[in-house]
Amino acid sequence: MRNLKKHRFMYMILLPGLLYFVVYKYVPMLGLIIAFKDYKLMLGFWDSPWAGWHNFTQFMQGVYFWDIMANTLLISLYKLLFGFTAPIVLALMLNEVRTEWFKRSVQTLTYLPHFVSWVIVYGLMVALLSPGDGLVNQLLQASGFQTIAFLTEPEWIRPLIVTSDVWKETGWGAILYLAALSGIDPSLYEAARIDGASKGRQIWHVTLPGIRNVMIILLILKLSNILDAGFDQIFMMANVFNLEKADIIDTWVYREGLERMNVSLATAVGIFKSVIAFVLVVGANKVAKRFDGQIW
Amino acid sequence: MSTTSKREKLLQGVNYAALLLAGLICLFPFFYVLSVSFTPAAEVVRRGVVLIPEQITLYAYNQVLQGYGLGNAYQVTLFRTLVGTGLNLVFTILMAYALSKKSLPGRAPLLMIVIFTMLFNGGLIPTYLLTRYLGLLDTVWALIVPGLISAFNLIIVKGFFEQLPQEIEESAKVDGAGDMRVLWRIVLPLSMPVIATIGLFYAVFHWNSYFDGIMYIRDQQLYPLQVVLRNILLNFQTQTADAVSDTTLPASFLSIQMAAVMLSTVPILLVYPFLQRHFAKGVLLGSVKG
């Protein structure tokens, strides 16, 4: 009781935030019960009948299941492959630049796309890629080639998703690596040079070990988000024409739950995804701890 | 020795050139969109690809501001960005300050409650149903309340508060200052760097998010900027064919679309120098705490 009085102010200012977390983060978790019901908007939360695991089995047996899983994992893996390595390469390249103003200018330009929304990025794509008057198609046409409907052709959507993601986030992703690089002790390079190490060997033996921890942490974060293929981006870029190659778990959940109002089924899929993500992030964290200090 | 240094010089040159190219690739789409938004339709017909227009027209900007509801959407987005960010900051700072006090009983479980939400969440549908149940649908509050506190930002601010020297706060209390006064007069002024940083995080989030507008808002009068922009852009599938061939208009439909893109991008560009400085700091602050 004395504690409560002494810390009254702290508990008071903590309360609004705590209330937010309970109402907006934990109540929806209870709402997951919907996944085990056959939720009808008319009947509401309590009166809708129970459905057991039906929604989960229905999802996993659905014809769409493998399609959206494949889309989600493929897009994620491509993004991981290019989106993880590109910032490292950029940071290593910037690290070799001795002209300060040049380095700063390149950084300023490459950060820029990070701050615009996916809607705006899509606007840029329309300007460059739209079938009639997009820049690329005008150039194709002028050189006697067939125009390509980049934004609606299913074969083009995945490359576009991955490329635009790399374009938007590479400069930003390089920041953490640059910070780690600036923390490397210069005497290590000095010693390597005296031992006759070439530039390549210096990068391999001094630079890369210096950013190893950042690499591991970011890789873990990306791996544990493998089922998040990028909702904001794909919801913007997918359309009826290219959906077969772009429909991921999240976009499917949105359509199933809020457009077709199969609330229970969509919630079940949401849980399915959250649980896998949770297992991945906890597991990845354990693995990282075990390998820490042993990869190089 | 001289051959290696020659090779290294060459490598340096290639490196500079590649970096210059990377910078230009990031800049060029914006430049091209700017150019398209000002180019008269007649010039496109005459010259084909136009990178720098000989004449400029403001027709596209007039059209998009008058006929497409962009002015109204600006107000909605401005409101959610200003009021939303303000509320974000108040809620985040208050909770972070309490959680930064290591002597606070129950601090560890309270922190767990916050951190767990970063690992697991109820997902889209239950969150939507809750917002609906709370009666927030079709109000601007649906764009503000669901994202009131970001756990990530909360942890950053908490970490910053923990690093402040406790002695200053204690001596102020000895001098008779109340808790609120200490927070307001001593802690906040010392924390301006981190507050500016997460303020910008929140503001950019509000300016850029579009999906909550699609999910929670049906009333067209309440559409935020990004939703209106999205609708203008998605028209391309139906309208571009006519607009391209219609050369009687002063500017093509693509120009109108690009004027809308520019109007939504410019505010970000205006605050970009601040963004760049503080965001980089914020990312690093966040990483210190792991």
C-alpha cells in the first residue's frame, strides 16, 4: 500500500498506455476465439455457433492453400535474397569512399525512397511502366519492340515486387551496417596491410567480421518475418490480372474476411500465420544466441 | 606495388561510378514524374518521350486539386498527422517514463506485456472487428486510435529515459518539484532528440499509411490523401486508353495522375532534411537496446 502511494504518479501516467495495449493488442488476441466459431455478424461474438478446428482444416484443404503459401514464401525468399544482401553491398561500397561530400550525397539520395508510401511508389511505376504512355514502353515502342503490360502481366508482378522493394529499402538498410563499419578499429586494417593483405582479403578478414553481429540480427528479423511478404506493397500492386502470382496470405485474409465476410475462416488463417511467426522468431533468436561468435 | 595501386585506383573509380548510378536510380523516377506532371499533351504527341518539357502547363495541377477531392483529402491527412502524432507522443512518453523507473514495482511484467505484442498479435480481422465494435468506423479516430502506441518507439524512448542521469531528477525533487514538473521541466527538455525522432517516425507513418483508410473509412469525405491518390492511380486500367488518344486536352490523364503523386510527395521532401538526420539517429538508438 505504501508502495502504491509512493509510486502513484508513475502508475497514473502508465495507465493510459496500458489501457491501449490491453484493449487494442490483447482483446484482439481473445478475439481469436472467432477462429473456432462460425462467426455471423448478425449473431455476434457470443451467440455464433462453435466450429472446432473446422476453419483450420478448411483452409489447409482449400485449393487456394498451396497457391497463397507458395506466393508468400517465394516472394519472401526473393526479397530475403536480394533485400538482405543489397544493403550490405551498398554499405561496403560507401565504406570505401574517402570523399565525404560524395558519400553523404549518395546516402541522401538512396535513403529518399524509404520515406515515400507504397502508393507513391506505385505512382512512379505507373509513370515508368504503364502500357500506353509509360516511359519504358515508349522507349520499347520507339525501338520497334512490343510493349509489355508490366503492371498487369502475372509473369512480371513478382520481379516488380522484389525490384521495387530493393529500390525502396536498400539505402535505408545500409545505415545500420555503416554504423557498424565506422566502429571497426582502424588499427586492424593497418595490421592487415602490414601483413600484406589485399583489399579483398581486408574486407573478408576485417570488414565482414566487424559487421557480423548486425548481419545475424537482421537476418533473424527477416527470417522470422518470412510470412510477411509485404502487405502494404502487394495490396497496392496486385490487381485482378496478376493476382494469381501475387496473392499472399495477408491479402487473401483481407479479401476473405472483409470482402467476402468469411470472418472465422480469415481469422483462423491469421492465427495460423501468427503462430508460425511466433515460433520462428523465438526459435531464430535461440539459434542466433548459440551461433554467436562461431560463424567466423 | 605500383600495379596493385593502379588496380586499386581503377576499382575506386568503378566504385564511385556504381554509387553515382545507384543515387541516380533512386532520384530519376521522381524527376520523371515531376516532368510528366508539367508536360503539355501536345508536346508529348510531338516529341514522344519528354524528359525536360519545352513548355510547362499547370492544367494537371488545377484538375487534380479541383476535380479529384485532393484538397479535402489533404485536410484529413493533415489532421491525422498533427493530432495523431501529438497523441502518439503523449501516450508513448508517459508510459515510457513510468517504465523507465527501475524501482517501479511490477515493472518487469508490464514490460513483458508490451514486448509480447511485438511477437504475437491478433491479426487483421479481430482488430477490425474491435474498431467496429468501438464505433470508430467512418471516423477519423479509426486512423489514430488503433496505432496509438508503437511498442518499438516506446522501447526506444524508455531506453533513452533510462540513460538520463537520475541525480538531476532527484535534486529537483529535493528542491520541492512535483513528479509532473520534473517530467515536464527537466526530463522532456533533455530528451528532445529522441522525441523529435519518434515524432517524425509517427508523423511519416500517418502521412504514408493508406490501408487503414481503405479498411475503416467508407465515407469519401473522410478519405486520407493516400487513399485518394490510390484511387486516381488505379484508374489507369480504364482511363489511360482514352486519355492518351484525347490530345485536345491541355495535359494527358497520366499528367493528372503524376500531379497527384507530386502533391503527395512534396511535403515529405520538404521535411526530408530533418527526417534524414533524426531517422538515422532513431534507428541507431533502437539498435543500441537490441
